[in-house]
Amino acid sequence: MNNKGFKLIGLLVVLFIFFAIVGEVMCIIRCVSSDWYPPYKREIIYGVSALTGLGIIVGYINISDMPKDEIKNERH
């Protein structure tokens, strides 16, 4: 019996679980470390994502809480 396929699948499962846990932790850290001033966009997205399990994806996304005008002025 060929066990190489099982080892590869096991490795992929372990890697997926590792990256899922890291993403969820990043999501929780970004939610807690937010400024908690209006408009609360960042806090709501990270908080809901952490509670529903979507944090495994959203944790890797950087969400800005500033209006677009302030972002443009900050870059220049």
C-alpha cells in the first residue's frame, strides 16, 4: 500500500489548520487593538468575523477605518 498520499494529505490538513488558527488570532488581535471610535467599520468586520469563523480569512486582510480622503492625504 502506498502511504505517500496519506502523508501529503495529513501535511496539507496540518498546514490548513495552522493557517486557520493564525488567521483567527490575527482577526481577534486586530479587533481588540482597533481605536473603537466611529464609524466602527473595522471593529464590526473583525468582531463578526472572529465570532462566525470567517476570521480565518478576514484576519489576513488589512481594513482601514479612515475615510478615503484622509487615506489619500496620508500617502502624500
